[in-house]
Amino acid sequence: MRSCIEAVRKAGFPPMFALVYDVFYQALAHARPTLEAMLGEDFQLVPNFWVYYVETKDDGKGFEPHRDAEYPDTIGVDGMPTVLTVWVALTDATPLNSCIYVVPIHRDPQYPNALRNLRTGGQRIALEDIRALPTQAGTVSCWNQYIYHWGSRSSQRARVPRISYALYCQRGDVSAVDDVRLDPRGPIGFGTRVALICRSLYRYSHLSIQENEDAMPLRAFMARHGVPLNPSRAVGAPPSTART
């Protein structure tokens, strides 16, 4: 998977286009026992993917602190999530190259409110409660929609870039949280893969616009004309923040 992403970048395409390759979908089979234990045997894919390439330089970084919080009411009556973020490390993720940082639920005073309000931030979190999650390449990490987390700043001293990809899975016995869902056990055709890539690029394009200094004139123009930076409403999803 790493070589696929490197090849796509070398060809001048965003890393997301590596998702045309079979291996990204075949890899889910290795995580299936865990996903079935948490979401049931008929779990489905939510059409919401991202591929990350955090370079080994001092201004490289993952997404800012956030809760995925794209779908409401995704904790069941048994306390288990009905939607999971599935994050796969393709290189070792360390504090030097932007590993994931989280705030455990029991140390997050705003977590109960996050279950009801998708725009809940993390202003009341104590810094000493933050936990780093260094992971080896090949590790699959999962969390629910409301965990406060982020990717840290990278460093020129990092040995390798932080390469990873993420997707959402949901229980199959509840209504689709997005406008469509996919069966991971069946074939996902090339056209569907390209559509998923373009859909996700459109959904999260506002992040690049918000963070890039060169985009300031565009941001000002959009503000003058009342155009929202976040395009996710246009693809059937509620307002989102960012994904790590």
C-alpha cells in the first residue's frame, strides 16, 4: 500500500488516488474479525475515505485537534459505536512524524456534550490528559465519532513520513449514516473507486483552503459572496470538522 501511494505521488496525483488499487480493499479482510466483533457480521463501508502523507519536515503535520463528528447518534444503547473510524498505519507512526494523539473519554469533560452536539470542541481539556498513540506499520486503530484527537507536528528528524489511510465502517442493521453504503465483501468496481476518491477530495477540500496561506484571496472572495468553506453539505453529510 505504501508503494502504491508513493507511485501515485510520483505521478503527480494526490495520495487519495492510490485507492484505485485492490490492496486497500483487500486489507479490510485482515481487520474483519475485529470489525465484526464491534459492528456485527454484516458491517458496511461508509463512502468516506482519506489517505494521509505527512512529510518529514518541520512544517508537516496531521489534521488539527477535532472530533470526527460527521454523523449524529452513533453510540448504541449498549454503549458500543454504530460507526467506527478505522485508521491504518502504513509506516511507523511516532511522535516525530505525526502519530495520533487522543484524549481518553474519561478524561474529556466535553465528551458527554459531544454526543449531542457535533460542533463540540476541546477547550476544557487538560494538557496532562493527552495520550500519544505511536503505532507500528500495519497497525489498525479504531475509535468512535466523538473522540477528541489529532495528528501532531512532524519533524525533519523523522525517519520516515507518516503514511496512513482511514475510512468509516458502520453496523449493517442500522440505517445508512451517509447517502449510500458499500458491502466490503463484494467487488467495488474501478468506476466506483474513482467516484469515492473524487467525493472525498471534494468533501475535505476545505481543509487545504483553510490552511494554505496562498489561498487567502480565495477565502476572502468566498467570504464576500457568502460561500461556505465546508462543502460537505453538498454531498449529503452534516457539517464536519476534520479527520486526522
